[in-house]
Amino acid sequence: MQTQIEFGNISAEDFRFAVVVSRWNQELTSRLETGAVDALTKAGAPKDAIEIFRVPGAFELPLASMKAAESGRFDAVVALGVVIRGETPHFEFVAGEAAAGVRQASLETGIPVMFGVVTADTREQAEARCGGSVGNKGSEAAMSAIEMANLVREMEAADEGEEKVFPHVV
């Protein structure tokens, strides 16, 4: 069954997903988690095909995402967190290292690992991106995970000699 979502006609039906969520700023990250799980289930993923892993903060997202991707149990990983700028350079270190680590986990494992970390100057900006006026970045990261899981599967099938049309390539 194909489900129409924002990125087109793609399905999460035959895939497994890991959602790695930071507990730091939990009142906000819980909204990202809800958005991600809702997007995955609306696109056809059964609830038992989604596993949630919680980590202390955004800095720990890359390791847990890497472990999930390396496990062979998931077709894609969604890393979720919220980092709000403070008065020290801590924000830059945490946000930058989380982004670099998530990218590295994806590239090293070949499993799509989506960066669903809200980086904001103020709490109000973060709230707007965690289900507020700007949308839900958790939902957007999950939709990207679905799209990438589909694309990777199609590319792997083509590598195995199967005739495939890549609907993602325009």
C-alpha cells in the first residue's frame, strides 16, 4: 500500500526504523518523537517496526545512531534532539558535532541516518519547530528517512541486476 505524504507517493510499510531521541529539552524532543512516529505510521510502518532509543543529549545521538544502523535491524535511523543557543560556545560544539556524527554514521554504515535536530537561538524558535507554527522537524526527518530507505532499496535492487525505475530521479 502506497501512502501519499508530503514527499510524494512512498511507503514505510516494509521497513524498520530506529528513532534515537535526546532527553535534553525533553518537553520539546518528545514532540519531535511524536511527530516522527506519527509520520512513520501514517506512511504504513507498523508500530512494531519502530524502535525508540533515548540518549542523554544531542551529543550522544551519533553513537546511538551508529549502533542502531550497524545492528542490521533497521532500514533507516531518525536522530532527534533540540539544541538552544546559550551564552557560551557550547551550542556550536554540541550542534556541530551532532551533525557531523550523524552524517558519519550514515556514510560509514550505508544506512540512512536523518538529522532531526532542531538548532535554535531561542526557546520560542525551538517550540515553533517542534510542532508549532513552523511545523515538526521530527515528522520531516521521518519522511526523509522513508524516502531514503525506499531509494536505497531501489538502488540496491538495481545493483543486483533488477530492472528498476527510480521515481526519485527527475
